[in-house]
Amino acid sequence: MGSEKFQERLTKAKNYVYRLLAYRSRSCREVRERLKKKGFSKKIIEGTVKELEELNYLNDREFSSTWVDMKLSANPCGKRLIEHELRMKGIDEEIIRDVTEKAYGVRDEGKIAYALALRKLQKYTDLDDKKKWQRLYNLLARRGFPLELVRGVLSKVLTEDERDE
């Protein structure tokens, strides 16, 4: 009788996770947290995650790789921010390192920052140089670009902007 009840709860948990995964892929930690919020026991949570990993519905490496590609194409940002966000999703450090090295091996962080700064600079035409610099600096820093890179990109972008005027 107890085993029947366990199987019933396990099925309920899996069905809930399938519904979550229909919207977007999730990390194992995200699934654990959502199941915990729903009131499932630790045993049910671990059983569900283990089974869905075996079926490859949950795979932190694939999730991370897809998530990084999607993030970089939709919202250009620095490696540091990506690493932080993956940590917050409970991804293992080794996976984070591998995925970000792969992603930023193909994409140049400096070029990403430069293109973003150029695009945003077009919106700041009515601002003085100091304000432009402040806004672009804050934007690039928030997006996780290294501060030395930010300074270099801004001096290049703002120097070009002055020549264009």
C-alpha cells in the first residue's frame, strides 16, 4: 500500500516537471526547488530528478549550453555575468567553465562589448560626453564585462564618436 502511494506521488511529481519542461528546459536544481515548493518529499524529489536525468529530460550540461547560446544572442553580456547566473541555477563549476570557455572561444568578449556600446551610443546623442561615458560604463559593467575591457571599449567607441561629429 505504501509503495502504491509512493508511485502515485512520483508520477504526480514527474507530470508536474513535464509541464515545467514544456515551457523551457531547467537545471536539476531548478526542478528540485520547484518540487520542494509544491510540497513533495525529499525522496520523491530525488527519485523524480534521477529518473528524468536517466531519460535525458534533465541534463545540466545541455541546459547550460543552450541557455548560454540563447542568452548571448538575445542579451549580449560578459562571461562573468553568465558564470554568475549559471551558479545561481545550481550548475556545477566544471560545467560552467566548459560551457563558457566554449561559448567565449567562438565569440570575442571585446567585440560583444564594443557592438553593444555602439548600439547604445546611438540613443545618447543628446547627452554630453561625461554622461555618455557614465551610462555606457554602467551598462557594460552590469552586463558582466571586465572593467579593464569596459574602459578600453569606451575610449575606442567615444573617440570614434567624436571623429564622426
